[in-house]
Amino acid sequence: MVPYQLPAHRPAPDLRAAALPRRALIALGAAALATALTPVSAVARVSGAPVRDDPFTLGVASGDPLPDGVVLWTRLAPRPLEPAGGLGGVSLPVRWQVAEDEAFVRVVRAGTATARAEYGHAVHVDVRGLRPGRVYYYRFRCDGHLSAVGRTRTAPAENASPRQLRFAVASCQSYTDGFFTAWRHLAAEDLDLVFFLGDYMYEGAVDSAGGSRLDSGLRLPDIFQLATDTLDLYRLRYALYRTDPDLQAAHAAFPWVPTWDDHEVQDNYAAGVPRFDISAQDFLVQRANAYRAYWENQPLRRPRQPAGAGMPLHRRLRFGDLATAHVLDTRQYRSDQACGDGVKPDCPERYEPQRSLLGPEQRGWLLDGMNRAGTRWNVLAQQVIMTELRYGIRLDMDKWDGYPGDRQAVLDVAARHPGTVVLTGDIHFNYAADLRVDFRSPGTPAVGVELIGTSISSGGDGGETTPALQRQLADNPHLLFANAQRGYVRCSLNRDTLRADYRVVPYVTRRGSSVMTRASYVSYRDRPGLEPA
Amino acid sequence: MWRAGAVALLLVPPGPVVRVSVEPGAVAITTGQCNGVELDVRLTNAGAEPVYADARLAAADVLHMPRRAISTWLPPGYTRTVPVAVSAPTGTAPGVYLVRVTGAGQRVEVPVTVSPPSPSPDLTRSVSRVNASSYRAGLLPCGALDGDADPARWWKGTGWADSTGKEWPDWLQLRWAAPQTVSRVTVTTVDSAEFPVAQFGLRDWDVQVAGPGGWQTVAAVRGNTAVTVTSDFAPRVTTEVRILTHAANGTNDWSRITEVAVS
């Protein structure tokens, strides 16, 4: 892959051509002709020119903690809502520091990275040589500008026996549906890490006031009227999201373990199949652009970096002998939705043996990893609801319900290894559910539990419940809790117990809502099944 | 490549691997927010390897061209076509202005001839500004003023829809640079096999004109199931007309308007 860039700020001559005779213009014909310019270097040069405005408008982040390291992230953008963040085609050196203390007296690692124009001026630093299970602070510096300070934490040592892992489950942050107040509250929690389970950004139009935010001071440029499909538009959309101060606070507070769902590319896509009426090749290019922007904007390690249309996102993280997190990608490799997608009555296509939500490679990797983990708990951080969820006689074909073969394979392994916890996003509701090998046999023991976390903002203010949720609780005996508010799930995983607190905010279309614990559940590793705490 | 100094030096291959072109090669538009054109900017990978390609877009200051960059992955042999909207605000001096696309070592210039709209009894042609309470990607306010009133084509970007399902009212607002005498407003909602009017059409709305004391309702439509409704009223002199929508015929509860005509 060779990125082509022109040098920045080529002087622009006057673009008015009033002297041109009209007849000559008409004679130009159907297509304008390209004039060749002097060849330029394929890689943007690193600039020593000063950066006048604060380039750290998009905050800082860390992610994917290991016992000896963590990924640090930032992206330079002095003017975040302009192409290339207002930096043009030059790359810039960025200093970074990791310290044991917030005042940076005891700096333990430091270096210089390059914010490359061809990567949207994103910076990924894979810091190693840190000590396990420790809190660290990090920051960046670029040309006299200091970034905000981020706080992160390494994973426990491989052979450690941690007493507890504290994490939050969050997903679905539509900017236009409301404010990210839930992130502000999450940043004040006491956590080791955050699992973000997808729909980090939404691809549709954002009007000048940010949709339901009705933020008249925002005055977004008209470019945000376009749905994202090219890399420049995805980059701008991430920049908009990352300017949100509440989201920045949540990134700066804890390391994140991110995965995506559909909206990072397009609503309800399946592998190479678009939801809407565009060609398969056009969609593959759109997906490549979306994946590239995702990589640029998340604290992910180099092996995750996409090459064209594919991006290997599924991965494993280990937290001593306490937990193994299997981070899944249920979008990139899935078979097209069965029965025509949507919420449909059962159909034979659902059971076709070659159908897969994970794809054969990832499914084998997951089942093998669950079998071999050897930790107290297997945590599946993933996107769509795994538990069977009947809407009367209908099922949602976009979820694991549309792929019963893969689900059965996972649940069969869970039945042999105690301690399976499935974490889920996507649906904009809070649910708590017991996982059974046969959901139609409510008397049989559960083989694991599923914590389905609501959205940060998607769906707007929400409410306590809906008639559809009440119906689901009645139709699905393994479903223990359903709630339609916004928020996140705060979890603590101990040696023998899992506790989940469903934290909710009563509204998101105005700023400043409070947070409360709507429900709490516990489950025992050796006797899975959620019960009120 | 995350460490300082690790700058890869790649050789520039001979000749352009990525080709840049723009169609049409010259355009003429009239002034007004909704009277612009879309230029198709094409980036073609003529090489054998996939590339990430960039183009920069510039326009004379008087032109409104929100898009200033295109970056995309290009597999070998693939052409990405990106429609780029260009318009000239009401009041722009007549003349020929340039749009310039640069990328992959090439430069393409497209002359844009700008003139005021010809006087027409259809006042929508001379609207200087259109606004809406909200909108969706591909269903922008200008879609309702594009001269295409085919109710089956609404979904193809030729109409407007709000983005707040089940929340009412919504509005679509037209403004002129100078006062106009208006006495008729025609609203065309949707109708097609996919979006039949009885399920998806607009049901209740008010036609309003701006007066010294604020918005005045000059016509009200209730319980509508027709595709096109013309509201006649006593002539008013105003600079603004607004369609204030209150309800649709059910499904999703969006405001769907294919076209508005004012005379």
C-alpha cells in the first residue's frame, strides 16, 4: 500500500476565471482533464514547523492492557472538524511519557512517536516494560503543547491470582441521540478497565446542532450532512465524537478494550453484504475505509491494523488466573442474516449448517480458547444478544438467534467449563439473562450468564420499560431483567462470584443527569444463574 | 513505525497509478442554496496493488463547497466516484469560478458559471435559503426543492425527511432574499410500492408565512391521504414560508416531503 499525498499548503492561485470566454468553457467537453504536477514523495514528510494551536483536542486514551504494557493513543487535530485536523499533509513528532505518579516525578518510560498524516495524525504507542497490576499515568507533548493526563492500569501478572477484576460494559453512543453524561459518571467509578462493545460512531447525518442535543453553539459544518463512506468522512466523524468532553474523560480514566459492531461501517451489514442498495465492491471499499478509520481512532496494537478490506479484531486478554477475555467480532465474518433479516418467524435457513456468526476460523479460535483458558472465568466481550429472545413467535435474525449453530457450540463448551460470562451491547436495553443449553427447558441448570448493557445515548432518553420489554419478560423465562434507560453495567468479578450493577441515567437529551443503580445481580461461578444482589 | 526516526522511504512509481478526473468538465448553475450541482470526482487505481489515495478540493471563496478532501482505499482497477456538491449563495456576482481537485500528482480544474435564476412564477426556484428542524443523510432539505416531484423517487435523495421519528412537530422553511407575493403552496408527499401514501404519507400540516408578528398560519391540511395537496390562500407578501408538520400516516412517523412548490 502506497499512500499518495501532495505537499501541504500548495499556494492556491485565484480560483476565479472570469476572463475565460463561455464558448471555450463549453468546448471543454464531458470530463475535465488532469494536469500532471511534479511527482511528490509517497510518504508525508515530518515537519519541524511550529504547531500554533493546541493539537490535543481529541483527548488521550489507553487500551488492551497486558501484564507488562498498554497501548497509548492520541490524535493530533488543532482544528478537529477540518480535513486532516487542520494539519494538512505533514507528519509530526510527538513525545510521550509514562509515570508512576500523576505529577510525572517518577517517569518510567518515555519516547517519541510520529503522528503520520497518512494515518489521520493518530499516534499509537505500544509501551512495554511496565510492572503488572499497576496504575500508571501518561501524557503527550507536541511542540510545546501538553496533552491531558491519562490514567491507565496494566493487567495482573500471568501467574498472579487476583482477588478481583472491576470493569464496566458500555456500547452504542449515538452523538445525535443525546449527551454522553453516562461516560462522565463512569469516569468517576473505581474500575480496572472498560469493555466497549461497539457502535462507537454512527454513519448517518449530523445536523449543525448535533441532532437531539439541540446544541446551537455547535454549528457543525455542512460536511456532516453526508453519511460516512470514505476515509476522510469517517475520520471527521470520529473527530466529532472525540471532541466530547465526557467521552474524553472516560477514555482518560481507564484502559479500554474496544470492539466494533455494525454502525462503525453501516447499519446491520453482514461481512461483505451491505444493508443498502450499493454494489458489493463499493461496499467492500466503504468497509475498508471504515476499518482503517476505526484502527486509527482506537487504542489498538499493531497486529490489529487493517490491510485493505480486512481487519483482524478478535483477540484475547488474560487477567492472571482470574479471567480470560475473549474479544469477539460478530460482523466481519458472519453469514448474511437469515429469513431476510429483521424480527421474523422461524425459517429453515436459520439452521443451515454452514451458517456462522463468527466465521469458521474465529469460532474454532474461540472454542479452543474457552477450552484451554484455565482461568476461573471465561469472559466473552461481544456485540449481539446471545440468549434466545422470542418476540411472540418471532426472533431477531441479526442476533445469535439467527445463528443457532454457533450459539450451540459456545454453550456446549460453557456447559463443560464453569465461569462463562457473556457481555453484550447493540440493543439499547439493559437485560440480565441465564444461558441454557436448551432455552426451552427452563428447569435445566444454567451454563453461564449474559449481561446485556444498555446504550450510552442511542435511543434518546429512554424510560423504565416498554410494552415490548414486558412481553419479552413474559415470553422468555430465562430473561430476569429488562430496562429501557441509558447507562452502563458496572461489574466485579471475584474468585467465586460475579456482581453486576446496572447504572442508569434518567435522561440524555439535556446535560447533567444524575446516575443511579437500577438493579444488581450476582451469579456464582460453580452454580451459574443470576439472582438479585 | 511508532518510534522516532523510523521514516520509511518509498520510491515513487513511474507515472500516475491513481488517476483523478471530474465530470462534467464544466458546469453552469444559478445562485441559491438548492440550485447547485454535484461534480463527480473519480479516483481510479490503474496500478496492480491496492492503495489509499487522497485528493484535496478547493473552490473560489464565493462558492459553497463543504467537501474539501477525499481519502479512500482503492483496490486495483477500481474507481471510486464521489459526488461533490457545489452551489453559489444568492447574491453571488455572475461570473465563472473554478473548482480545483488535486491529488496523486495531478490537478483538475472545473469552471463553474454562475448566474442569477431567471424570473419564474415558481418561487421555489429563487429561494435563497432552506432550513429544516432536522434531516437525514441523503434526505436533505434541498431535496424538497429540486424540481423532482415524482413521489416514487423520494427515497433516492429527491425529497426531505426529518430525523426525529414520532416527535412532532417538524418544519421545513423557505426564505427569499427579497419579499415575494405568495398565494399557493403545493406539497407532494411520498407514494410508491415501497412507501404507499396511506402508510407513509404526510397527514397533518400547516402552511405558514412570516409576518411582522411571527408565523401566521394561512392554510391547514388535516387527515390527508392524497399524494399532492395544493393550498390556496389570500395573497401575502413575505420573505419566508414554512411547512409545519404535525402527523404522518403511521409507519415510523417521519415527515416525508418529495417536493414543495410556492407561487
